[in-house]
Amino acid sequence: MLRYPFVLERDDNDTMLVSFPDIPEVHTFGDDEADAVRRAKDALVTALEARIRDREAIPKPSAITKEMFTITVPVLVELKLGLYETMRLHKVGRAALARTLDVHMPQVDRLLDLRHQSRLDLLETAFDSLGFEVTVVVSPRVRTQPVAPARRTRSRSASSSRSASKARRGRPTR
């Protein structure tokens, strides 16, 4: 999971400034802390898109301390960044990947477009063609406060569907 730390500080005009130590060209602001954090994610993705367009390396996130703010890169974006970095590492261009996958160039461009909702199976096939496999790890989120377990309640739609099911089988409903 890619989590980039960022610095949030108050500006002299009472807005909140955001900067990313690992990607110095990323700066944004918000009217308040929540607005700044929301804008930070978009600014980060925009800068990463520019790095891909300019064929630059994607920096790894630096170590995070508990006091730092972080932005977690969406999973699909992380996969696309991984594909881009794998292609760079093995000196495989977009045209070569398109030939290997037997697809047209726009399809490869979409696989590297961080805002395009690419299909996971196409990304897996691209990694496979480069000699890599995609694995998924699901882990519990670290929370500062315990979360109460959800109470199980019977929803109206669930009981209605059971009544309809009994009626179809000729049983009386309540």
C-alpha cells in the first residue's frame, strides 16, 4: 500500500497549505483542513500522472511517523504505477507492451492512465507478459478508537422477500 506523507500548515491568508516531501512539485491548499486533505489526493495523482507522461521515476513514499498526515493511493492507481515502474525497470516501451498483449496503443495508454478505470484482468495480463504476478493482501485498518461491532437487524426488504418466497411455495405469510 502506497501512503505518501504530506505536510499541512496554515498560510498567512488563513488557508491550509499542503506539500509532499517525497514529490516536491506537489502543492495545493484548502479553506480548512478537510478541504486541503481532499484536494491533496487529487494533487498527488496529478503529479504522478505528470511523472508518467514525462517518463520520470515514481518516488517511493518516505517513512511515516504517527504525527504525519498521509494520503493512501487508491489500489488501481497503485497497480498502474507498479506497471509503469516495471516497464521502466525492464525497458519495455508502450509499443512493445501493445505488441506483446496484441492490443492497440490506446489500450496500453489507458492501462497507464491513473484516472481511467481499467479492468483488473487486463492489468494482470500486462504484468504476466512482463514476467510478474499480481498478489492481493488485505489487512485490518489501524484505528485510533475501537469500533463497536455492527448490530444485526432484519431489514424490511429481507423480510418482504422471505414473505414473497413463502407465498410462492403456498405457505401462509405473517
